[in-house]
Amino acid sequence: MAGPGRLGPRGGKRPSSSSYCTVTTVAFVAFFLLAVWVFSSSSFVHSSTRTGGAAVRSRASLSSVYFRSTPSVLLNGSSEEGEKVGEEEAEGAVDEEPPVGVVSEGLEIRREAYPGSEGTEKEGSPDERKEEERQLRQQQQQEEQQQRHHQQHQEERQRHQQQQQEEERQRHQQQQQEEERQRHQQQQQEEERQRHRQQQQEEEQRHQQQQQDEEQRNQRQQQQEEEQRHQHQHQQQQQEEEQRHQQEEEEEEQRRQQQQQQEQEEDNVLSQQYQKSEEEANGDLPLESEGEQSQETGMEQEERQPPDPTFDEEVNREGHEKAGDESVNREEDDPSETHDPQNEGEAGYLDHHRLQNPYSTENKETELPSHQELKDAEEQEESPSKIEKEEEGNEVVHLRRETEESVKDSQAAAEELASETDERKTPPWTTQEDQSQDEKERQKELLRSQIKETKWALCNVTAGADYIPCLDNTEALRHIPTRHYEHRERHCPEESPSCLVPLPQGYRRPVEWPRSRDKIWYKNVPHTKLAVVKGHQNWVKVSGEYLTFPGGGTQFIHGALHYIDFIQRSVRNISWGKRTRVVLDVGCGVASFGGYLFERDVLAMSFAPKDEHEAQVQFALERGIPAISAVMGSQRLPFPSKVFDLIHCARCRVPWHAEGGALLLELNRLLRPGGYFVWSATPVYQKLKDDVEIWRAMMALTKSMCWELVTIRKDRLNSVGAAFFRKPISNECYDSRQQKAPPLCREDDDPDVAWYVSLQSCMHRVPTEASERGSRWPEEWPRRLRTPPHWLKSSKLGVYGKPAPDDFTADYEHWKRVVSMSYLAGLGIEWPKVRNAMDMRAVYGGFAAALKDLKIWVMNVVDVDSPETLPIIYERGLFGIYHDWCESFSTYPRTYDLLHADKLFSTLKQRCSVIPVVVEVDRILRPGGKLIVRDEQKVVSEVEDVLRSLHWEVPLTFSMGREGILCAEKSDWRPPETLWSSS
């Protein structure tokens, strides 16, 4: 900027001293006024809006610049530096129009700041005015430049904000990407864990399959070894039999020689008697000798004795010699057949110890009989009654007198006696005993003729090949209510059916155990509805000609064994196969739970109704798993009280809390004190509204019943849970309850009565006396099998007349001997093919106990008309059921491989006919299955006639004394016609 006193760029006259002072004074005053104005306007600037504030700040800055440069302009008139600055600013300026307000405000400020300038301008030169204008233009340019700088600053700040926003957006995107990447990694890790778990599960399944295969191989090896051992034993027995047979032949030879000597002596005696008879006028022989009286007394005593223990030994021996020989077993079709003379001695020995047809007649010997032989024949053929003995004596006297008159020597007398053998059978008069005996024989012959003339027919029913008479009685079901499932209970027809159930098309012999647990023939149980409905739950699947059972289900997707072990881990005190032996499985489905409990040495009584879940019990029995068709409705289940060690319910769909808890109270009746109820259902492990309500009701009910909630456990692999309740072992909780609901039962209410008895909504007191059943837990398995229950007292007689504990032990030893000596080797039964067995009259369960070491389960049936022994069967670790054999059994047709009937038919004859019972046996037994009958000889013969009319094969019958045994096999024969009809 030019110094004072210099001329401007265009030159000019130096101003005077007075004018210079005046201008300086004016400038100073103006500057002071401007400062006051700026200070006073600061409040206005702060109170303005942002836009207005920015404009004020721009105007203030422009004004300050203007007034800062004004003194030098006014002093010098022109400024070179101002021009240079103006030019430099003009060069860098942006071609933008300045705001009108800013320029005008600057001009107004200038006018206000120099109130006396008008005179000066008028007095100044034109150059000065031009300089002022130029300076004003420069000021305007500076203002415009500052405005542009400010605008650039604003834009820079906006760009900075945009950059920050962009960076923030990028950071947000990066965070999202990072989160997405983490989620992806987590998904990958989860998938990896799932794959790892799946691999572990597959590995476990493979390991289990390998174990099962190994077990199956071991079982096959054991079976092979067992078969080899049986074969070896069989060979040894055959050798022993041959040796014994040789010894018997030698003994028979000696006996024959002795007999010949006796005959010679008897001939001498006869000759002496003949000589005496000539001396005696009328001959006086006693009607009945003392020897005959002693024989009669001996026979009466023999009738009161139990069967000879050698009976089963003879069955075993004769089973090897005579099994399958129809020509020996049945002689009535060939009455002209004669005995081999070489076997005469043996025939005499086997009069009581050989296979025979009770109705066949023995042909007479071709040799002349001796006096002793005639006497033995009389004793065998005639009735042992006293009247008949007297008649025999009269006949002997008559014959002897005739002999004395007509025979001259002993040989002639013997021939005469032989010729009169038939005449002695015709007494001179008849008695009531003779007539009654003849009537019995006529009735027997009439019954046999009726059986032979019976025309069998197939049952004409809607159930077809799955007909269960007491559950498919459609005529009765029309009038039965359904509220309490009465229509699923037993409703037997008034008359037992006498028709035969047809076989399914393409029926085959069942798959053998243990393979049958995993697959069965589809055509044996041709039902696919359950496979369609439950196939996704691993219940049952159709695989070619088989129905397969993967071993899972709704409850155990990863296998039943895992679920069984989960129960054991949850409550250690359960102790499968030791403390817990007998289990009740409610609503069993296809009974995979019970099927795999065999692996833990546990018996499960499974039951389910015959409902929309088509043939689930039939599937179970075809697989070789025990089950019955039953329902928890309005009646008690056919079991005694306090017998089950554990009761299991997995999704069994039973409304336990309804009707005052009547159904759960029925389980309380069946459960042993201290036993567990395992409830695995959705109310235990799901939180849906209905499930929560059911759980609350269940908790209130079990608390009022004094059941202890031991624990609730979750099986995470199968995604199910289970609640474990325990029944009390004392009456303290019952007595201390404030609310007596449910009530205690009356003292006269017998908890063991269960055949067609209505449910009672009450609880029986827990037995606490040491002598009461249920007061303490049984022995561990298998000791409990052979140990008499602690509540059997010697002061009480057993079924067979001995003190109860001794009776129990004697029965067990008897059946062990019978099974080992007779059944296993002497009846021709292929035991590896036997899985489902039934003892139709079990008593103490000795037959089932004797089969413990075989892969067989036995359904022990105690008839409702028999002594109450079913609790004893449960106490020893077996199971059974009450039943009346005058009605149909609650099982599907063709479900058992072996039926055993000991003294059954003779006890039933007073209440019902034999034929309907045999027809029921034909319904239950599978084709190829075996029936063993031990009974009175005449009853065995009657059963045999019915079986032969049904085209059964009867390879073995045996009798000794008054006892007989029969082993028969059911054939595939079915009658061609359907004549019997039923609604």
C-alpha cells in the first residue's frame, strides 16, 4: 500500500493539510461507530436462524474488511496495493454473482459511516471518485471471494460429512458382513456338529448292529452247540436204550423160561386137583380167595396214589421206539393183526407200559394159556369192583367144574380152559354195575361216532382269518355303550363257536426267533394300515414279502435299547433283570419295548386294545413277543393285585386323570408296593396348553394317591422325557391325608378278584404284616424262580396235599424231571422252532420254570375255577393271566407254537364240552404247532378222536395205568365249505 503523501498511480495533486486532518478524524469516528454497531449487532447474529446468521457473519466480515481498508484509501485517494490485491483476488475469483443484500448492506454501511462524505465527494476530484469506486469494486470482489471461500468451506464440510456418512455406512456394511460371516461360520459349525452327531449315531448303530450280529452269531453257535449236545445226548440215550432193551430182552427170556417152569408146575397142580376132584362129591371152591381180596385192596390203594414217577421215563423210552408209528398207536383199524410170537414176553410186560389206543382190542394169543395167564387176563380185562370180582369167582368155579367133568389129563384141561375163554366173559346174570358200564361204553361209542360224523366248516364272520369270538361279537356290540370303551371289552357269544378260522392266503411257517423280532412274513399278517400311518415313526414298514420292525417308534426313534438304558440310568434302583423282572406295558403298540427287554432278562406283559391301530397285538405275537388284547375300560384287568415290579406307559393315550383317576387306581392295584410307574408322554416334556393342564391334574392325582415323584428326566437323543413315580410301602401317608380322596377300599373288597369285576375308584391298604403277600420285595432274579414265596406257610396245605412250601418245591422238581426226561427228547418236538408257549393249567408255573434256559416264554393260565395260585407264579418271576376255558381266549388266531394241557379237559368236562375247547385250541395254535395233553386215559382218547377228525397228526399216544399222554401237531387242513354263520 502506498505511503501517505504519495500520489496515486495516476498521479495527482497532494491534498491540503486541513482536508487530511478532517478525513482522518472522520475515519476514526466512523471506525468507532462501526465497532459499536458490530458489538451491538452480535446479539442479533446469535438469535438469527442458521441461514440468517451465516449472512450476518458474511456481512460483518465484509464490513470489517471494507473499513480496515478504508483509511488508506481515504488518505491516499488510491492504493496500488489495493489494486494488486484486488487484481489477485479478481484472478482467483469465481464467476458468481454476489448476493444483492450483501452489496447493498456494504454500501449502506459506508454511507452511514461517513455522514460528512457527501460534501467531500462533491469537493473531491473525479480521480478520487474513480479511486473510491475502484476500491468499492475491490471490496465487492473481496466480499464475493470470501463468500465463495465460505461456500467452499460449507461444501467441504458437507463433503466431509458425506465422507463420514459413507465411512459409517461402510463400517455398518462391514459389521453386517462380519456378522453374516460369523452366522455362516456358526451354521457351518452347527452342520459340522450335526454331521458329527449323525456320524456318532451311525457309528453307534453300526456298533449296536455289530453287537447284535455278534450276539446272533454267538446265539447261533450256542444253538449249534446245543443241538450237537442234544444230538450227543440223544445218541447216548439211544445207546442206553439199546442196552436197556437188550437187558430187557434177556430179562424177558429169563422170565419166559421161568414162566414155562411155572406152567409146568401149574400143569402138575391141575392134574393133582383133577385127581382130588374125583374124590370130592360136589367140589367146594371159594368164590373169592384171600389172594384176590389182597389184590383188590392193593388196586384200591394204587388208585389213591399219585402217578408212578416212572411214567415219564417210559414216555421218553417209548417215544424213541414208537413215535410216528401209526400202526402201533392205532390198532382198531386192523382187528385181525396178531402179535409177533417172539415178542410175547415183551407184550406181557408192556401191558401197562406201552403205546396203545385206549379203544383198541387185543387179539388172543395163539398159544394155549396157562391157568396163571387166564387169571391175569381176567384181572386186566374185568372191572376191579367187588361185584365183578365175585362174578369172576363164580365164573372160575363154573369153568373148573366143567373142566373136571370133561378133561381127563392136565393138557386136556388146559385146552378146555383156553376154549372157554370167551364163555367166561358172559356171566350167568347181569347187575346194575354191568348195565351202567355197558351204558357208559355205548355213550362212548356214540360220542366217537358223533365226532366221526361231525362236518367241520369255516367261520362265516366279518373278521375272517383274524376272528376273536369274544372281541368280534358284532351282535352284542350293537347294544354296548362306548363311553368307557365297553365295546373293546370281552363280550362272548352264548354258545362257544364250533367252526374253524380260515388261514390267510399264502400263510407260511413263522420266522424263527430272534430274527422274528425284526421281520415277519407279510402274508401271515396282511395288514398295511399301521405301516402307512406309523411308517414315519419307525413302527413297521413293508419290505418286499416281509414286514420289518426297525426297533424304534414314536417314543424311541434311536432304538428301544437306548430308551431302556435311559430308564435304568434315570433310576438306578430299577435294576433290570435283578430287582425288576416282571413289567406291565400299557398301550404297547407293536411291543418293541417288551421285545428288547428280553435283552435285559425281563418279562413284559404287553397289552393293547383291538382298535383302529390295526392288529398291533397280532404283530407283537407274530414277532415272538408276549402280548394280549385288552383295554382299560370299565372292568379290572385279568391279573391279581400287587404283582408287577414296574408299569410302563409311553404315549399310551390313557386319560389317567379322568373319572376321578379310576384307571390310574387300577394300576395302583396291580403295582407291587415300592414298584415304579414310568410315564413317558407329552405332558411330561412339552409345554403346550393341554399338556400343562394334564400334567397339573396328574400331579394332583398322584399326590392324593401318596405316590412319590422320584425324578423327571429328559432323553435328549430321542427328545422325550419320563416321570418316575413310586408306590408307597406303608400306610402312613394314607392315614395322614387331610382329604380322603380317592378313598380307601372296603375291607371286604378282595383286590385279587379280577374276572369280570368292575373298576373300583378306591385304594387298598398296603400289606405290612410279615406274613402278608406284598409286605416285602421278592428275591432277586433268578433266585426267586426256585425259592418258595415267604408268605407260603407250612401250616397251609398246597394244591397236591403237602404243606405249601413243600408242595411248591415238589411241583418244581416234578416238572424239571418231566421236561428233561420226556418232553425235550421223547415227544419229537423241534424246540428251536418253539417261541410262544402256553400252559393252559399252570398251578405253580412249574412247567414254565423248567423251560427257563430255553429261548421260550410261557403264558401261564390259571382257570377261574382252579385254586388261586397266579400270585405265586408272579412271585417267582413269571407271568400269567386268569381265564375261563369255557370261553374264547383274548388273542388272535395262530399266535402260539406250543400248548400244554395237564389235567385240563377232565376238570372242564363238568362245566363245558370238550369239542369247543379243542376248537379254541385249533384257533390259537399255529399250523405246525404242538399240543401236549396229560390227562385221564379216557379223556385223552376223546381228545385224540376230535383232533383226528380235524386232520391233525397224532404221532404219539401213551398210557400207563389210568394216566395217558398225547402229543399232536396241527396241520394246514381247513374244511372246503363255509356252513356256519355268525353276525
